[in-house]
Amino acid sequence: MARRLAAESSIPNQGLRALYEDPATPRALGSEPARYQAEVIALLLEAIGRPRALLDVGCGDGSTAVAIRTRLAEHGWRPAIIGLDWSSVAAGEALSRGVPVVRGTADRGGLPFRSASVEVVVVSEMIEHVVDTDSVLAEALRVLVPGGVLVLSTPNLAAWYNRVLLTAGIQPVFSEVSLKAIYGRPGREVVGHLRLFTRRALVGLLEATGFEQVEIVGAPYHDVPRPFRPLDRLLCRVPSLSSILVASARRPRSR
């Protein structure tokens, strides 16, 4: 079903390439968000039936794919789950977790899958790392079967604590101004965030791409300081304030 691509084909620049090939760069979503997303996906799939194929775009170390596979197995569902990443380090980590991985890119017509061949596409904590978000989403739409589901998660620029930080003149969490270090905000790890979304922006972009039935729920962020985690979980009920935005959307059946 897949053809192998060169991982370098659309990497924006050498700095990003070095960052993502550095074994020290964090590439795990975290167990709590991965389980949350797996639960969201399982609930969505109850409405569309048993999927035969699921594609995890930007699979990272494979932890999300493993959580999804475990959750779906509880329903007796065992679709083919394939990961895609252009980092050789990430691909190796995912393979070590038993996730088949294709090295390749998701933009510029690059997804190595036939049109209308996948029931579910997962884009987990990846869209914020790419320059051309339009083509990534267009590719996800292309490979989905009519009525197929996209599940996408990304940090929320307008998270409740970012609103507080901005009023104090502090750079929002998740935003980065350098590939070498973090400046002007809490945190120390550089992970290569290029695009950040609010709930409104994410819904608008998905609809403009051609998706329908766009819904957004909130998810917690695992690095919120422990005293604030109960508040973070509470505010997940208000997606526009939540740490993480989790979107579900469908490819129109008539497309």
C-alpha cells in the first residue's frame, strides 16, 4: 500500500533536520494525552464501524499508535495501523514498539498512500511542526475514504495559562523563537514548533480544507505544574481554554 520516500524530501531547513534527528529531542506525546486521544478515536470509530486501516502521520516514537492499538483491541478491532515520520530516529523508536513505519513526508502531495485508501488519519502533535499546514491537511483529506475520520491534536495558543502569561508580557508556552534555546517563557526544551492554533483558527482551517462535521474537545498537558493540574483538567471542558485541542473531522461522503 505504501511506497518508500526519502525522508529529506520536504524538510524546511538543515536546522530542523538536525533538531529532529537529535536523539535528545523529545518525541513522545506522553501517556496521558496518548490514552485520551485513543479514547476519543475509539468513540469516533463506534459511529463509523470497524476500520481496516489507520494512518498515524508524524507518529514520533509510536506511543500514540500503541495506545490506539491497545484501546481498539478492547473492542475486538485490529485495524492495520501504520506510522509515518521523516525522522529516522523516530522511525526506529516506533519500530521498536512494534509499529510499522514508512519514512516520508505529509505535505506537497507526499503521503505515500493511494487516494481514498484509509478510514482514519491521526495527526497527533504534528501539525504545529510543519510549514505548509494546508498541504498536510489536503493530503489527509485525499487519502481518507469518503466519510473517513481525521483526528488531529495540537497545543492551544489560547490555553488558559497562556492568556495569563501574555497579560504579563511573557511569551506563550508552546511558542518558540529559536531552534537553539527557549527565550522569554517557561520551559527549556526546544521541539520545533512553527505553527500555533486557537480553537477558532483550527476549525477555520479544517473547514477551508474541505472537512466537515468538525468538532473540538480539550485535553490536558502533561507538563503543567502539579498544583495546577486539577485546574487544567477542569478547563478541558472548555476547549477554547484547554491546553491541547483535539479535533475530529470527516471527509464528505460525496467528495
